[in-house]
Amino acid sequence: MNEEHLALPDAQAQHPAPSSHPKRRRLSLGNYGDRFALVGAWVVVIAIFGILSPGAFLTARNFSTIFGSQAVLVVLTLALLIPLIAGDYDLSVVGVLTLAGMMLAVMNVQMHVPIGWAILAAIAMGLTVGIINGAFVVLFNIDPFIVTLGMQTVLIGIVLWISKSATISGVSPSLVNWVVVRRLFGIPLEFYYGLVLCVALWYFFGYTAVGRRVLFVGRGRKVARLSGIRVGRVRWGCLMASGALAALAGILYTGTTGAADPSSGTTFLLPAFAAVFLGGTTITPGRFNAWGSFIAVYFLVTGISGLSILGIQTFVQNLFYGGALIIAVTLSQIVKMHQERSQPI
Amino acid sequence: MQEGVVVRHLSKTFGGQRALDDVSLTILRGEVHGLVGQNGSGKSTLIKILAGYHDPDPGGHLEINGHAVKLPLRPGAFRMLGLSFVHQDLGLLPSLTVVENFRAGKISTTSQWRIRWGVERKRAEKAFERYGLMVDPSAKKVEDLPSVQRALLAIIRAVEDMAEANTDEGHPKGLLVLDEPTVFLPKTDTDQLFKVVRDIAASGASVLFVSHDLDEALAVCDRVTVLRDGHVAGTVVSTETSTDALVELIIGRRLEALTQFQRSEDPGGDSKVAVKELTGPTIRGVSFDLREGEILGLTGLVGSGFEEVPYLMFGATSAKTGHLTVGGVDHDLTKMRPSRAIEIGMALLPADRQDAGGVGSLTVEDNLMLQVLGRYFKTMWLHTRQLLQDSRNVLKEHDVRPAQPNMDFQALSGGNQQKVLLAKWLQTGPVLLLVHEPTQGVDVGARHQVYEMLRMAASGGMSVVCASSDYEQLSLICDRVLVFASGELCDELVGEEISKDRIAERCYGGGRNSCADQIAGD
């Protein structure tokens, strides 16, 4: 009995592949059932809420809200996605988001800096945070989970300091204009920012040589290093990209309301994690991927939106997102086990 | 003397291959019994059966102190039977104190919820005193101990665990299994260890001493059993035999003559690759050179350091000193790193396939094409269809089965994985290919395909360094073999001299001392 479990690697090594009967089974990566299960689930969720409250849920206005209002979450999820592909957690993304939003408000409203310069400064701040995170992770070989957890708290501290713990409103209307007021096909522009970013990451990780190498860094550091990939540099770069994108999410967040508050941004962390893990179970199951994350965000938001239309209290959001994260991680584990089992041998 | 542990007719089959074949062995009480043999001769399989890690084939018998024990053993059951193991890595936790390590076995299994550290410390002190180990149990962390004291700590701990389970008026009467305990020890420190081992046997326990070093085995053991190809080649009394006689038993006659490749006759070409004064963790001042199209074998016993060479040359581990010349350009090996090595036309196929060779959870295509992705990135776009097509062709060309690029890499058998990884590097057209144990865990059929791939590559002008402890493999593919001992280059075999037996003879027969003498004499 125990031999079967313990000696598995050995036993596998000594069995040649069953070349005599090549299984003609489509492998999981090409398995449409697995790939589009989440899209199907999304349709089902829409149908259920549509039946429960057709008048309020199935309206163009509601969908415009769903798509438009959550671009911040989409961008933040994509920010989280990049270091995750390289095998690192970045918990500081919501700190960067909040600080970027607050910097914008403080600079633009209180210091009268033109909005364009304020935006550049916010993105530079995001990059800097990424550089600092990367320095600790790469140069001192510290677990990024811990580094970014500390960084997150530091950033929130800075936010409280520069804002004096108050909400600052009155940010330049031109920003608000370019984020939520202008619409294309009835959907606020910010939705398209998220979409463009998603396309960019899909292209980068799927269709450039550099992007594919990042995956090796995430899955097998030693293999990547021996294959000539500069592992430290890649991880560092991913943390920088994550900082810059998180800053962008913060700019969009402030642009949505024209104001920045010191605390609400942190509530995005959990939904972003839920989305990125749920996204890893779809499109290319078993791998974190941009389109999966994108779809997962809207799947989750549709659920929340439907629940709130049904008049369910806001604490349900916490139940929903927290539950979704756990279920998403479990699902990705199941996908992995299923893939392993469906392999020949 | 009384019989301690008796093994009869023990066999073990892995996927059709016999790793152990009808092995019988008697270890007396109070005896230090040696177990020697080449890699793959079945030593570790035998030990793993005693540890309950492998289930033996039906039909084997095990007796301990006159009582028959039912096989297979459950994992962990060995403790109750009075068996105790010290493996090569010693199983110590370096950051904990000596006493914490000493009682780790008890702490992890006890049902008592309070540990009385005072009592445990006294106990440790008493045991150390008995075997002459001068260490303060609570003051020192294990990482601060010299290597010989670490080894002794692990051994004394094993004896104490054994005594606790199974005592006869305070005397341990179990079996202590020492698996290569001296590999990481300086030669000068082994005497102290041997004394402790003798003391343990004198107190009534049996000791099974597994070693590669025949001089050592003869020095410490009463009798030595030699395994060859899974069966017992003989059991000899140490005082009535010699190292040479043991070597003969270990090598035996060659079982099967595999196709011998035509060795490339000295083409008289210039050496294209040269290594000078390479020093690493174990090896010191190693220099050699390589001709175009030559396959150079590096070998030696465990601990001789030969296996460090490819990693040092590739910059995977950093060298203390050393220079590498490739194509007339000199490179400082202390500053070498893998990315640089690849740029100058090197490739490394590491022994650890799972962890360092390929990523199991990615696809075969991902692993196969990693180095050449750039070629498929044209007009800002990775041409994935062509990538898939080409990878399928490469898989077919090297007879990887199944030739499915989309499959997870880990789903391939060891041999097919190795073919994929070799093909991965051959696509880059390296000038110098470094391989370490290229056929470890590779079945016989695929093994030959790997040899052919290496030979083909060499005939195309590539220089190959093959670090391996498989003498047969070296004799089949190498044009020249360098033998290492104690971190130094001590012997060279060329042309007709290269045979499996000759290599083994130089590895064992050379011995550490004589090799050192030879170096001093040069």
C-alpha cells in the first residue's frame, strides 16, 4: 500500500510512456468545458437575478453601472496578477491605490498642482514603491508576503499623515470627465481603460517571449535561473509594474468621485484576490491569466449588484467576497488535481 | 555471537526491474557489518525496506533477535522493533540546540504535554559522556558544531532512541543503520567516529555500515557484504580480505555488452575549451581542457566533488577561483552566471530534473522551447501556431512519446523528460554542453537514445562534459574520463583504457590516500 504512494516518482521514472496506445483525449488546456465554466456561471447568475427582479436588474443602466463602476477593481486585479504570475504576492497594492488617490487630491486641490503632473507623480510613487518592495525581496531575499504587508501599513500611515485623516474633495473635473462622465456605447470610459490594460497583459504574457519567461520564474525559480533568465530582475520588474498599475487604479478611484478618502481603498484587496484566483480557473485553467481575472471581476460584481438590487444588506458583500476567495482557491486546486489525473500515464 | 538481524530471500521489483534479487544477510549482535556496492546495486532499496518505506516482494523473511517479523513493515514500525537509522544528511535541525535535536524524536512522538528540559539535558549529557562527545547540550546550536560532532550527535541520538524502544538490562539490542555517515567528514575526523561505532557494537547492538569508501569499511567493520546488481555478491570477513578483492566483488563481470560507440580518435585539433584552477565548495585547483567534438567524463566517489564542476563552469554555483576559456576568450568563473554562460554558448542539463531541469506543471512545449522563444517573436507577435508545429516536430525527431506538446511536462516518463530537456538545449546549438547524471531515473531504452543524442551532438563539433557516477555510461560515451578524489583531479583514462571496470577500479582502488600521494608526487 504505502509503496504505491511513496515510491511514485520512482515507479513513474521506470515506466516508459504508454506509447503503444496514445490517448486521443483533448487535454485540459484545450478543454472548453473547463475553460468557459466561469463564463457559463456568469450567464447563470445573470439569468437568476434577471428572473428574480427583471425590472431593476436587466436594464441597460444597471449593466452600465456594473461595467463602469468596477474598472478600479479590474485595474487593481491586473496589478496583483503580474507579480502572482512571477510567483510573488503583492499585498501593498491597496496601499499604493489609496496613496495615489490621496496624492492626487492633495496635490491638485491643496497645492494647486495641475492634474497631469499630479497623475505623473502618483504613478512615479507607485513605481518607487515597487522598486523598494523589489529591493527587499531580491537583494535581501525576504518573503514578498511580509515585505508588502509591512509596506501596505506604511503607505496607509502616509495617507493618514498627508490627508490629516480627512476626505479631500474637489479634484479637477477634467479627470472626472475622462474617467466617468464621458461614455462610449453608454459605458463610462474607465471601463475601456481596464479593457485596454487587460488586452495589453494578455498580449504580453501570451505573445511575447519575455512574458512567457515570467511564467517560468513563477513556477520554477531554479529552472528559470539555469535557463539564463535573470530571476531577480524579472521579479523586481513585476513588483514595479504592480506598483504602477495600482497607482493607476488609485487615480481612477479618485477620478470616479472627484474625491479621495483615506480608508475605503483598502476594501478592494479581498475582491482583487478573489478575482485573480477565480480567474486562474478559467480561460487557461491552472494559470493566472488576464482575461480570466477580467471575467472573474465582472462575475463577482454582477453577483454583488444583483444581491443589492434584491435589497440585501451590505454585510453580504463581505460574505460574498470572502466566500468567493475561498471557493476560488479551492476550485483552482480541483482544476489542478483534475488536470493531473487526466494526463496519460 | 548471537544473531541480531536476519534477512532471507528479500526481493524488490520496480516496474519490471529487479532492484533486489533474493538477498539474504545475517548481522550478528555486537557486530559492525558493512554494506558496499555501486550506485544502483540495491543498498538503498534494502535500507528503505527495513525502514518500511518500500514494500518488498512477497516471499522475504525478516528476523530480529530471533523473532520473526511480518513483512512488509509499516512506516515507522522500525522504531518499535529496535531499528534506528542515520542517513547521509543526518536529519538534524541546524538552528536548534543540541538537546532539542537530541530529543527531537521523543518530542515529536510523545503524548506528554510538558517537556522537562532539565531531565532531557541530563540524559543527553550522560549519553555524550558514555561515547566521549564533548559538547554542552544546551549551550550550542547544531549549526555551530564541527561536522564530526554533528555526525556523532546524530549517531548517539539514534542509539538512544533505539535503546529506549528495546533494552536488555540497559544494553541496546537493536540494529543501527548508518548510511554513508562519513561522506561529508574530513578524513582526519573519521577515527573518532569509528571509535563510537565500535563502542556501540561492543555494548551489544548490531550496526549496518553503508559506505562507498572501501578502506573505511574494512577499517571499521567485522564483516562486509557486497551487493551487485541487486543480489549478494559475497560476504567477507574484513581481516581476511583486501580492498582489491572487494573491488572485484563490487564490479563483477560485465553483465551485458552494450553497443560500443566508436571513440573519436585524437583529431589533433586544438583544445577549444579550457578550465584553469577551478576551486569550489569541495574541489580545489582543478584544470583540464577539451577538444572540439570531445566527450569528457568526470567521475569519482560520493564526496569527491566531481559533480560540482558543471555547475561551477555554468555559474550556477559560484566558484572561489577559476577561469574558463571558450573559443579563445577568457572568462572569470567567480563572476560567471547562467545567463552569461548561455550567451557564450554553454548549456547545462542538471541531474535534478524535477527541480532544476524542467517545470512539471508547465507544458512540454513551454519547457522545450524556452530557450528559442525569441526566434518565434516576429513583427511584435509570438507565432504560437508555428511554435506548436515545430515543437511537435522536435518531439518526433527525438522520439519523445507521446509527442504531444500540450501535455504537462510532469506527465512524461523520466526518459522522455530527459529527451525533451536535452532537445531544449541542443536547439540552441551550444559550443559546450554540460550534463550531470544524464540518465538518472531513465529506463534502459531511453538511456541509449540519450547516449545517441550526446554522441550525435559531439560529432557535430560540440564539446561535452559529462559528470556521472555511472561507470558503464562513461565507458560507453566518453573519449576521456577524469577521476576525482577528495576534491582533486587524480587520474585520467584515455581511449582503450576506458572501461567500466577500469573506471571503478580507479575510483575505489585509487583510494583517497593514494590519490593524494600521487598528486603530491607529481
